[in-house]
Amino acid sequence: MTHQPVKPTVPPWLYKLFTGHQYPYVRRLAKFAQPIKPGEDRPEPTKDMIEAKFWEVYPRCSIKVLQEVKVGMIVVFHDLGEYPAGGYQELVDNPEEFLARTYGKKKIKVNFYDGDNFVCTINFKVAGWTEHEH
């Protein structure tokens, strides 16, 4: 029996973000990892295949934290910070608390990247932020 490395704690919201249908990166990697049979489409990946691909991708993901700011009729994003793979467990465990303490009352977007590839994003209205404030 091989010894499995200890996996970081991953809350349900994060697992669903990575493996759900809204952002297909992990699902697509799992699908295209299957062997191709001539004349047939690749089948959809199983739940186990998706989970295995999640544990391959997630530990190597970095994140960018951006502030969403409405300027007239458009929305712009200002870089607030970047965190390397494995360097944002506190954000994963308590996103609202971490973002409020680190960046204050803002509308924040957190983007996950696998190298240069975009994986998924999630938005937070931090510390009681409302659209009427800047």
C-alpha cells in the first residue's frame, strides 16, 4: 500500500467551484485524460475521475485577489494581491474574515490559476460592502 500525501482541508464551496459545471477546467482535463476510441466520443468523466483530477490541479493553483470597482458604466479590476500554490489556506478556511482583515470593505474577486490557465473565480462582498460605497 502506498502512502498518500496529506491533502489540505478543502471546504465544500471550493470543491464545488472547481468541479461544478460553471467552470469546466477540471472536468475537461478529466474527460480528455481518458483514452480515445476511434469513431467514438470520449465519455463524460466519472465522479472519481473528476475528484482525482481536482487533487492533481488544486494543490498547484495560485490565486489573484482583485477589487471590483464600477467606473461609470463599466467595471474595472484592481490587483490587490497574489498568493502562490499552498499559500492561501487561511483564505480557503475563512474567506470573508481573511479578506476583510487583509483588504477591508470591498467587492472582491478571487481568481484561481493552474500556471497561466484560468481555472475558476468567486466573488465576495466583504465586510458588509454595498454597491453604494466605493
